[in-house]
Amino acid sequence: MVRSNMATPGFELIGRHYRTGEPVAVRIREGVIAECQSIDAADCELNAVNLPAIENLPWIAPGLVDLQINGYGGLDMNAPDLAEETVEALIGRLWAEGVTSFYPTVITGSDASIERALAVIDRVCSRLEREGGLGGAHSIAGIHLEGPFISPEDGPRGAHNRAFVKAPDPVRLDAWQQAAGGRIRIVTLSPEWPEAEAFIARCAEQGIVAAIGHTAASADQIGRAAAAGASLSTHLGNGAHPVLPRHPNYIWDQLADDRLWASVIADGFHLPAAFLKVARKVKGDRLILVSDAVSLGGMPPGNYDAPVGGRVTLTAQGRLHLAGQPALLAGSALPLTTGISHMRSCGICSLGEAWDMASIAPSKLMKLETGAGLQPGAPADLALFTLDEGQIRMLETYKRGKRMFRRDPRAERRENGP
């Protein structure tokens, strides 16, 4: 519910607070949250607000922040012919999922292909910032470089091309950072390389989050990586050998290290609920939900030819696997909201706590202003949604107080019939 404020510049969004469920008015001025106040019956009478029943109000929450996304809706950030139009289209497509900040993820490939993808993303961001496009507030907060400095072993390497895996190289990183216009903010690597410790320290000095992922590292290597400045585990529990020793192993080691935040893919397919529950208990507010979605996310069910994995099948439930091999996942194809719903439906945490894992927690790790949430002075990056039988349906998305997405009621009617 939107209400213009005639007394002062700006407007109000009225809805249910995502953590308390109580009605609130979020007042926005000049792209910033000016106030977030509870509404009670006395407020409604005093201000002549015709407030709908609480259950008919939309939920209102901070915009989502996705630290790891390879593509969505047929848009692939690692396509060999990546175009600026594709990057810009992904920004708009993710607004429909409530994502107000994200880190397009460039994966292991040839030096030239990585450099080209980084340069294309930078050109889009620079142009939008220069021209004030998309309200001058595009959603790319930085770039996540996932590889090529990862484990060469089968299992931990995942679907990354072995031919391009290499040892951490600061000279290469500097060249790629130049191509990216300084936008690389996260680098996922394995500390099993002898060069890793010095490389991680260099990343930390430059303000880049060094993340441990796709690794077969020992406990000692993980500990030294954290001491050097590594601060995140990338999609913990995935990108691993199918069979590990009971202990020690690199999943336990990363869970136990209090210096490491952890991201997880909570789509209901990549990790069992028991692991998510343990990760939540151990990491607490330092557990982050990521989508790690690929370009087939949000696409109709069916068989597809994917650049990574070849022939794949996308089920109606959103599970993406190799064609004819249902046990072998071929990536993630669901948005962040699915992870939020899954954490809630498994009884691991409340709606608000799960939402914070996909908004406040990643913002705090990356030192974004959106880490303040629905507090005065925070950027008005907001998502309004309904909760229908446990499923989140996005209604509106705001970036810096500008509405970037609104669900079309006509499309809603077409989906549900007359």
C-alpha cells in the first residue's frame, strides 16, 4: 500500500514488518528511509488511514542481496558472446525477484573469456552510473570471481573446466580487476595452493572478500587461509567430494572456524535440512543464503542444452539435473526467495530470520549501507511481497526509493484464470 505524503516530500509504504508481522509505515524521502513506525488503531484514526485488515497487507522487507548468481531467466553472465544488453536485462529480471543488490558471478574459464565478461559488466555499470539510467541506481554491487584458482580435483572442482584451473596469481587478478573497473569484490579460491596464503592477504588488503570454495584443503590450510584474511565459505557443503572422511574434513573445518562466514544454497535440493540446521546453529547471523542460480533459473520446465553440463533437465519443481541422471545436479535454478521459504518451512528459523540471511547478513559482510535494514538513514532498497501457503510472491521492488518492479494484476489474472 503506497500513500503520498502531502505535508513533506516523499511517500509512505504501508505493510507488515517482515520480522514482527505488525503493520508499519515506512516513510521514504530522497531515496532514503526517513522513518519506520508501527501503526496502531489510534494512528489510523488520527491520520484518517483506511488500513486494510492486517492479513490483506503486503509484507515489507529490505531488498534481497545475492552474492552469487551466474544468470537467470535465460540470461547467462558466462556466455561467450555476453552482451551489454544481457547484463542490463538481468538487473531488471532480478528486480522481479526482490533482489536489489547482486554480484554477477564469473566462473573459471580462459583468461580472455574472464577478462571479456568482466569488461562487459563494467561497461554497463559505468554507463548506467554516468547516464543516470535505471534511476541512477542499478543493482550490481560488485563482481564475484568464482575461480579459476580452485581445486583441480574431481568433486571439489564441480562443473568448472579443469583445463582452465590454475594457482592463485596476483598479476592475473590485477589485470582482471583493471578490466572490471575495480568492481571485483569477491574471489572464491581454494587454499590448497602454496600461493594461496599470500594471495588471500593481498585480497584482504585491497578490500576484496577472499572466499574458500571448491576446495580439498586440509585443516591447517583452511586455518592459515582464515588467518591471512579469508572471511567467507562459498556454498558450503557443495563443490565437494561425494564421499568424505567422518573427520577431519574441510566442511567441518570451515563450520568450526568462527572467522568464516558461510553461504549456502537452501533450495531444497543442494543440501539436506539437517545440514542447514547445523550451519544455522553454528554460524548464527553469519550464515548467508545465496541462489547460485544459472541462466536456466526461472525458465519453463523441460530439456535444455547448457554451456556447462550439456543436456540437462529442469523439472517443474525447479530441480536442474543432467538429462537421464536425476541424481546429478547441474546447477541451481531457483531464486533467493525459495531458500527463504525452505528455511522457514523446515522449521529452522522464522520468516524474518531467513529473510535477514538473504539481505542483512550479506550486506553486513560486504559492508553495504543496506545492512541497516528498515532503519532511518538506510537506502530505501525494499521488497513488498505476499506469503501464500508458504510461498513468497513479489509484488513490488524499490531501489533507492524508486519503484523498479510491480507485479502486473492482468498477468496475475491470466495465471489464475478468470
